[in-house]
Amino acid sequence: MIHITIHDKACRGCQLCLDICPTNVFTFDAAAAKATVAHEEDCIGCLSCSYLCPSGAFRHEEHRIVKNFYRDCEFLSRMEKFL
């Protein structure tokens, strides 16, 4: 199973990971203004959250590198201004 870590000091609270995740792994903690991992077991390992995160706050462990089978290219092109 994939283990996801979000570094608290790096997370800006932009919520882009919540928007891009196809399986809704993340939630937003409004009190801390940070993304949190809520359903790690649902992660499919597409790493879209990691690619999109402007501050590189994600760390994935115990995942296998596979072909990019999911990536919303239209969404990513709109978010380029943040990268």
C-alpha cells in the first residue's frame, strides 16, 4: 500500500491536490489551512498531487512507478501559472 506524507511546513493550503486527485484521497483542514491525507487506501499512485503541488509538499513511499495512466492535462495547463 502507498504511504503519503504531506509536509506541514511546505503545504501552502492552495487545495490543488484536492482538485486533481481522481480518488479524493485528501481533505482540507480549515483550522490549520492545510491539506490532509484522509483516504490513503484509495490512492491509485498516479502522483498527480505530487506533480501539481507548487511547493513539493508530498512524499510517496512504497509505490511502483507505472505509466502515467491518469493525468488531467487540461487542468494542469490551467495551473501552470502556479508552478
